[in-house]
Amino acid sequence: MPELPEVETVVQGLTPHLVGQQVAEVDLRRDGLRRPFPADLRQRLTGAHILSLSRRAKYGLITSDRGTLVFHLGMSGRWRIDAQIAEKHDHLRLLTGAGTWLALNDARRFGSVDWLEADGGGDFAPFAALGPEPLGSDFTADYLAAALRMRGTPIKNLLLDQSIVAGLGNIYVCEALHIAHISPLTRGRDVPRKNIVPLVAAIRQVLADAIAAGGSTIRDHRQISGELGYFSHSWRVYGRANQPCPSCAAPILRHVQSGRSSFYCAKCQR
Ligand SMILES: [Zn+2]
């Protein structure tokens, strides 16, 4: 499943193909993905001038002079470049003024496409509930300490709560907790204050490393899925049950929390 770094990689990969371009043609090949495409999407996008691309949590934003197309890659979404010949599962294609076809391809159709008006109207509900960006300046140790205070829920679950911090997924939480020497089972209120600065730094580090890995593999890559970031990256604990901890060689443990696997070292993480 594409996580925050993959979405960031996709946004960075699409940027040179879209920014400064006028949308010449829009090909909607079905009515929607997990929900219907916005009404009049073809009319809204055709002729729009693309101003910028950005990311919020796991959403990609394509901002034009007419408004912003918001996409989510769901479980299996990816963008294809040079998609002049439509392939199976290409659900939306755009032709730029430069003659490049881009296709949003999503075999399982858990992704979504939404539209925000240029005047900021039409509140997009999923954004309203999101906490700060983990790579943004609002995500500080003071902020996180306040968010964890009084919480009896394990730190692992709190970091996956999108209203506390936006866009963090299972892999990156497992990795950051290992770097910061915090057990995923520790209750939020029991995480020592002195460990919160390293935890914020670890979260930023694992995301930045993954974005760098994805970005380094995207050049000359015709399918902007970002998923190469996974293959080029070796995880410290994620998916490594019973293998040696990279710090102390004790076996990595796997523990299911709220239906998601946590991987951690009981010796290094308290
Ligand atoms: Zn260890």
C-alpha cells in the first residue's frame, strides 16, 4: 500500500510533467473509484492550467487555476507516464499541452479522486480531521508530548491516529519506534518526555530516508508508483520477525496490535 513517502515520490515524479502545463484532454474511463468522480470533472479539468503539485498526508494535490484535483492511491494506485495507449485499470487519463498522456491506474480501485474549488470552498472532509504533517514545522516534541499526555493507548496506535499526526503508516511507525528505543506497547502517557525529541527526529528521519530512496529510483521510471522505495530500502525491524535486531542481535518480535503487526526488539525498546 502506498504510504506517505511513496505518495511524496509520486508527487515529485509527476511535477515536471504537469506544472506549467494546460490540460488538453481528459479521458474518464469509468465513473469513479471507491467513490464516484466529482461531477463535471472533465469540464473542470479540460483547459485548466496546472500551477503546482503537493501532498497532504497520503493525498496528492494537483492545483490548477480552476481548482485542485485530490487523489488517493488506495491500495494499488499508481500513475503511468507516456500512457497514450490506455491499459487495463487506467481509470483517468490526462493529455498535457506538451503531448504527454498521464494515467491514474488502480487495479483494486480503493483510491479516490476529489475536487476542491479554487476559492477553497467545498470543504474536503478528510482534510478537516488530519493532524499536523510529520515533516512539517507544526510537528514538534512539545506538540507530540501534549498529544500523548493522559493517553492510556499504546504509542504505536497513537502514532497511527491520523488526527494526532497525518499520514504515518505501520512500516514507518515500527521503524521510528526502534530508532527511538520505545516499545510499541508503551502507553502514550508512559513515554518519558526525554524520549519524545528523539522520537520526533526518528519519524522525520525514516520518512526522509524513504522519500530519498524513492526519489533516487524514479528517474527514467515510466510508472510513478513510488513502490520502488520499498525494494531499495532495507527495514530495521519491519517484516523481520525472528531475524536479529540490527542494534543488539536479539530476535525481532512480532506482536499484533489493533489488527496490525508490530515488529520490535524487546531488548532495545522499552
Ligand atoms: Zn535490539
